[in-house]
Amino acid sequence: MADTSAAVAKAAAPGGVMLPLPMLIGIVLGVAVLVGGGSVAAIMLMQPAPADATEEGAAAGHDDPAEEGEHAVGEAFFALEEPFIVNLTPSEEFPYSYLKFAVALEIIDEPTASHLGEKTPLIQATINSNMGNVAYGEISTPDGQKKYAEKIMNALNEKLAHPDEKTGEIHNPVTNVFFTTLVAQ
């Protein structure tokens, strides 16, 4: 028995610690999987992006997003930095008192974002007045959130709509409202 431990001590002496064979195989396989996965990810990330998303849509047979009933995406977003906190209408079914939510606005273009930045107090007041005393049962469902997003969008467009300088046509700056955070307490 002393001879076996002496042989192990001789084998372990130059490298320090001797690992059991199954553990060594596991480590080698783990490193191989990580290297392989990293290589695949690098190859996929290095592929060039399509030149234009509309070309892909046309190739797939989708010439006009509105024709398919899809929402045409705006060109910019305006996120309000501070979350809102409003009172909820009390009910026996939902004992929550407050609703904390954050909103991002999809807008028609980038220049509108700077214009909206100047109107932040008006935007905040409009959102607060449209969300005050909401019942939790109304806002907790996807349909309820969609309803209130549309309500906020319409109220904001009513207050922020402006005529085009060239054509005189009225432009509604907000094309969609997204609840980025929604917590009841």
C-alpha cells in the first residue's frame, strides 16, 4: 500500500494536484463546447445585415405593412425618464392602492423628440390625468393596457398636434404608447 501512495505522490509532485480521469474529460468537453459555441456565435454576428428591411418584406410578399394589418413602426421613440405613480380605484376584488408605470412614446420622427422634450410637463400632466383612478382590473389585462395606451395617445395628439410647415396638414406626433413598466401595490 505504501508503494501505491508513493507512485501517486511521484506522479502528482511535478504538476501539483492530480485530477481524476472523469473530471479531466468533463473539463476538456466543457472547454470544447464553449469554444465551439463562441465560434458559431462569432460567425453569425459577422454576417452582414440585410441592406434594407423593406427588401426582405417585398421578397416575402409583404409589399405594404398596412395592407397586412401590421402596425407601421415609427422612426423614433421618446421615453419619459420618471415613472408615474397614480391612485387606483379601490375594489374588493383587487386590494391594490397605487399603480406605478413607465411609458415610452413612439413618435413620427427624430426632430419631434426634441420638440417633445420641451413639452415634458404637459405630457406628464396629460398622462396623469388619463391614468388617475384607474381600476386595477381594467389595466391588468393586455386589452385594458391597449385601451389606456390608445386613450393616452389620443389625448397627447390632441394637445401636441401641429400643422406641417409646408402643407399645413395636421400631424399627430405620437403613433403609439408602450407601458414599459406596470406595477400595482
